[in-house]
Amino acid sequence: MTASKANIENPTPADLANALEELQALVVQLEEGELDLEDSLKRFERGIKLTHLTQKMLQEVEQRVNWLTESENLMLDEEPPKEGGQG
């Protein structure tokens, strides 16, 4: 499974794991040095996109964890922020 636009809008832990797995595979392919220039460039570009995707997912998770650990938010019984910073 590859990361898609839908995954960016509503990422799950499986999406993050899949994106990281794909990114690791791309790194291995690039490090082997057996690809031609065009294929290397395509894989590098995909790797950059996956890097941005995983950073966004991790930032959203961090935001939710920070919100949940603030005791006043829990005492107010408010809903945590949703993915994408809305909530």
C-alpha cells in the first residue's frame, strides 16, 4: 500500500507505518546505485513526498498528545483536535 492524498487528510498508524516502510525501501534502492538517472530521480522525488507526509502525520499526533496531556482540557471534557488542526 502506498501513501495517498486520502491518507494525508485522515492518516492512521497503518498509513504512517506504510509510508515509512516505502521510504526505507526507496533509500535501499537509491543506495544500491543500480538505477538509471531518471529512475533515481523519480524515487528521490517520491521519497521527498513521503518525508513530508510522515512529518505531517507525526506533527498531528504530537499535537493531539500535547492536547491530551494538558489537565485543564481533560477536566473541561473537551474533544481533542482532529487531524488537520481542526477541532
